[in-house]
Amino acid sequence: MRKKQAQILVVDDQEEILFSAKMILKKHFESIFTTSSPKKIISILNENEINVVLLDMNYRIGFEDGREGIHWLKEIKTLSPKTIVILMTAFGKIETAVEGIKIGAFDYVLKPWHNEKLLDIIDKAVLESRKNTKKVLVENSGKRYFNGSSPKIKHAYTIAEKVAKTDANVLILGENGTGKYVFAEFIHQNSERNTEPFVHVDLGSLSDNLFESELFGYAKGAFTDAKSDTAGRFETALNGTIFLDEIGNIPLHLQSKLLHVLQTKTVTRLGESKPRPLNVRIIAATNNDIKAEVRNKTFREDLLYRINTMEINIPALRERKEDIVPMANFILEQLAEKYNQTGWRFDDNTASYLEKYPWKGNVREMENKIERALILADNNTISVTDLDILDFEDFQDKDDNPLSEMEKMAIEKALFKHSGNISKTAEELGLSRAALYRRIEKYDLKS
């Protein structure tokens, strides 16, 4: 039997699982890689064109919530978008696997698996990987970014375009969900380093005891579980860009270690004494008031000077209202492409609601609501109800009437559509019958 041209990576902390998977898969596929340490995923992906990753969701005894699997899924999709990820989980932990599918996993398999089922899923994943390869190459050569027309966002993009052509360190400031990651990626894609790695590190999720080993790497024997020499994130980003997200969350006692790396442009792995030269572009981001932290002595002033050669402020969505509807249409188009669908649109009443809604979670909240709406909506048309932005009592100012008027009109329209049927009207509006009755009383809509 001729083997299929595909490279498969299996990641599991149980050696018997790795052995079993390799025995099954090597009969059918060209190259099988295995590792018991998820920390090696990045280096393996950087060194090989992996088509499919078979990823376990738990790696530490006593921790079986699948959070580690979700973390590494996100890392894989960031580093290698074309790589297909299949999650492995035990029966009874399917809920977390389903969550993984929502954020990018292709499918999941239950352990212990049926060999035929496993092979069938991987076959399909390999086909999907081949479809993705051409698509990802096109996206990487000319990825689309939504700019907008508001003065603040145009100013931010102007600075990003100019600084991208240099090697200056950049600090991106903005609230959660404003798109700091997108700006970091934009700078990398428009730089001379765009053919080299772009490595994203969420510093806010790193515990103190993992900080050095994750960022700087370690030598074999440096600590109990250090079974082999391992590069850290800085080395993984060699000649490319490292994006240090949530840098304001680094404890003071660890900031000096990061500062030393930036000052010397070298990195020393744990357990080694010889520094390794480092050629990496630094982009950092935070939603904290970093200058206030400097004044309060919780963030080092010299570290701030190192990371903000150039500073870019990303405005909140409420500060660029003229961009809200165009951005929503852009996001809808992108998501429709993701799901291989066409012809999606917002209904005629949606624009005014989009502009009035507060978007406290900024662009990230908008993406989540539109993706959910696209999945739930019928007839390729998304309504206010599908977006779940109809019930705005929580943020409506008492003296502000336009939103109340729009809600009243939406209820009147739904009541007319369903000939006054309360159950059907409530279902369309996403309200309980009791909540609908309260609004009917409030707006005096009784016939």
C-alpha cells in the first residue's frame, strides 16, 4: 500500500499513546512525528511542514480541564494557520473538545480510539490541509486588514506603516479587544522580516515559574522535567518578530530579566551560562495604563524606554463610530469566507443598532457576535435578534430615547409579523414571554 504524502505530529504525555499512534499511522502516511512535551510543538512546526497535529488536551496529573489543550491549539493556529488540529480527549470531556472546534480545531477523537475512525478523521484532515495550503499562501502575501475612515485609526495605521519599515521596538496600547494583535501582525507582514517567524506570547497567561523557561528556553537537566535541550520563544522568533502581549502584567521581579535580554540582544537558556545572540524585532502590547504603573513603581521605567521606541494607540470602537457598520460588513464577509458561504448581509434595521450598541468588548466582541449570528441566522440575513444586541436596558441611559424607540419598533414589527402571537414573537426577539410582556406594557403596545 502506497503511503500518503503527509506529515503528522502526535502530541501526548503518555508514551504508550505515542507508540500506538505511530504504529497505526506510519503504515498510511509518509512521516510521523511524536512528542510527549507540548513545548516542543513550536520548534517542530518551525522545522517541518506539518499537515496535521493530533493533540492531547491534558498534560499534567490532576489537571484534566483541557485548558492546556486549548492553549496549544491557539498557539498552533497562530504559528501555522494551514496546519489542521485534531483534539484527543477522554469520554466525558467532550464539552471542552467542542469548545476547541469552535476556535479552530478540525475535529476530535475519543481515547481509546477505534483505528478505522482515527484513520478516517486524519484522512479528511489531510485533504483539508491541502486545500488550506494554497489559500494561506495567498492570504500571507496580501492579507486584508480593515483600516476605516476615523481619524484616530487612520493615524494609527500611518504610524504602523512607517515603523514597519524599520527595526524599532513598538509598544501598542489599547483596551481589550481593540485589535492589538492585528496591528502587531500588520507591522510584521509589512516589514522586511515577513518571511521569518511571527511568535505571539501571552505574558498574562505565564506563571512566574514558567516565565524564564518559556521565553528563554532551557538545557537538558536544568530542572526535573527538562529531558532535552529546548529553545524558548525568543529563539523560536529568530530573525523574525516576537509579540509580547500583555507586557504590563509581568511582575516587577521578572522585568529585570526581560530587560537584560533586550539590552544585550542575547538570551541564555536555563541551565546554561553562554549567551546566544538574538536577532529579533520586539513588539509589545498592553491594555494597562503603563505610564501610571511607572509612576506607581510597578513597572520599570528603563524597560518602558526599551519597548516603546515607537508608541501606537489603538482607539476603542466607541471612539470610531463611523467605522462600526463598515467593520461589521468586513467581518461578516471574512467569516462567510471562513465557512465557505456567500451572499450574507445584515437586514435593513441593523445598522442603527450596531452604531448605538456600546461594544464594551470592542472588535473582539463584534467578531464573536457576528460569528454566532452567522451560525444561527436563516436565509443569509442577520437581524438584530441574531446579533443579540436588542436588549440594551443594561447600558441604556435613562434620558436617552432613540434606543427605546428602536426596541419598540422592533417589537411592533415582530408582533405584526406573527399576528400578535406572543410565543413566536418572543422566540424571534430572543426574549422570554415574561420579558416580552413587560416590554409590551412599557411601550403600551396592547391592542
